[in-house]
Amino acid sequence: MLETSARLLRLLSLLQAHRDWSGFELADRLGVSPRTVRRDVDKLRALGYPVNATGGVGGGYQLTAGASLPPLVLNDEEAVAVAIGLRTAVGGAVTGITETSIQALAKLDQVLPSRLRYQVNTLSAALVTVPAPGPTVDPSVLVAIASAIRDLERLRFDYVSYDGSESLRDVEPYRLVHHGRRWYVFGWDVTRSDWRKFRADRVTVRIPNGPRFAPRPLPSEDLPHYFATATVTDQYRYRAVLTMYGPAQDVADEVPPTLGAVEPVDAHTCVLRIGSDSLDHLAVWIAAFGFEFDIQEPPELVEHVRTLSDRMGRSVRPGERAVLGEAGAPERPGSGSGSGSGDRGGG
């Protein structure tokens, strides 16, 4: 049986790990009687931990929010995870989090056992974080969005689009999405009657929130995939769909998630969705991935790849190009034909 002080720490750890525990579950975990659990709960309350108790069938114990943050009890794995998370947060996309993370990490390092501190320091010594340029989002904005999602309240905010235009939005927020280095709010745009995503760093929340709303079904059960696909295709002029002849994991290893979305078909085939405002960019990207592929759409990309293939072939067969030139085929600019137009491929 655990000694009283160790048992109290174990009880506190259990209460912090889950929202609800029955008295019998806690007694079984601690190897004591339900009566001892009740006494230990009273001791935690005396130390300032707000533990609520509910009697009857289905009742139990719950650690609730208090007026101040009490000490947290972390097991070894949790402590290492928090320390690593704080160290990697330095290069994050949230305004002001660097200094706060360092302060919190200093406190954690002070109390970590030497064996755990060694694990964290070993990883930190090998870790290189490359800060990515770009705008960051204020933590208060993320909190305001998350609170509206939790309370099912419509979010009203001023929004600056990528082209600099400003608009007032009225949105039912459903998820706060972290994709790449960006934070997004995903929700139903009431005015436009459609699902939309908004970059959180371009949001200025208006106070107070709008009225509560009844949640509607999300557009997809696999929201991360839905969001990733929309991010890499919807905003572009050309949206390509390709059948890639390679395992989905192998293709995903070559295609950054900010560039394309991969959907497995079978063990040896997958679908790649990728977008761009330039057919040249699309053609170069898909050729550089190193897999055989079929272009399903758009038809403009099919024709553009044919044109580029012909041009590439002529570049390594100069004799054939000369023969084709005599037959009236397109010639390179400056080839002496006098036209100077050349085959530029279009797009």
C-alpha cells in the first residue's frame, strides 16, 4: 500500500488525467478502501485543489477549475513531452510564445529528475529548429476563436484577404486548424452560405460574439484531409487530379502537405490533388516527383504536358529539330527562320 503522501500525489495525478472517476475506480487504482479515498479527497481540498463529489449511482469525483492554478503532477512520459513541446515552440507561429515557453521550460527543468533532464537535454542538443518567416497570430485571438467554438457562438470578425481587401464576416466556427505554420478558423460563413477557412493572423475579432447556433454536420468525417485538400487546390486557378503509380506513403514522402494532398487507392496506386496558378509549375512539380502518373484533370494540363514533352524531346534531338523545321514545325526563337515566335507552350 502506498504511503499517505505518495498516495495523495497518485490520487492527484489520476484526477488530473481524467475528468470523472468513481470512488470504486479510484479505490481500486490506489489499493485502498472507498472510505480512504474520501479522506484523501478531503486532504486535497484542504491543500486548495477544487475536487467536486457527486453521490448516487453514476456519481464520483471530478477535479474542477479553481481560482488559481495548483501544482500539476506529471508522470515521466508527460514531463518529457511537455519539455520537448516547450523547446520546439520557440519557432512557432504564435506571437510572444517564445519568451513564455522559455520561462515555463526553466521552471520545469528545475524540478525534472536528473534522468529525465538528461533525456530532454540529449534531444535538445541534437535538435535544430529553423524559424520560418511570416506573420504570427496573437494567443488572445486563438483563445477567442476556441471559446466561440466551445460555446457554439457565432464569431464576428474583420478579415483581410490575401489581396488586401477587408470585409466583415459572420461565421459559425467549428474547428481551429493548425496546418503548416498557419492557424485557421474553419466554419460556416453565414452570409455566403458555404464552408470557409480563414487565416487566424488576418482575423480581428469583434466583441461580443453573435448568437448561439445549432451545429450542422461537418462537410467531411475526415476533416484534416478535407481541409488539406481545400488548402492546396481551391485557391488556385488550375486544380490538378493525378493517378500516381506508387504507394501513397511513398508519394506523400515526396509531396509536402502544403503542396498536395494524397489519397490512397490500393497498395500500389494513389490519387494526388495539387493546385497552382501556373501550368508550367504544375508540369515541373509532377515530373519531379519521380513516379509514373496519369493526368485525370484539367485538360489544359494534359495539352501543356504534351507541348512540353515535344519541346524537351527536340532539345536532345537537334538533327530531328532541323528536319521538323524544314517541314514547317515550330522552331526555337533565333533559329534563323525569321519568325521569332517559337513554341512557348501557352498556359
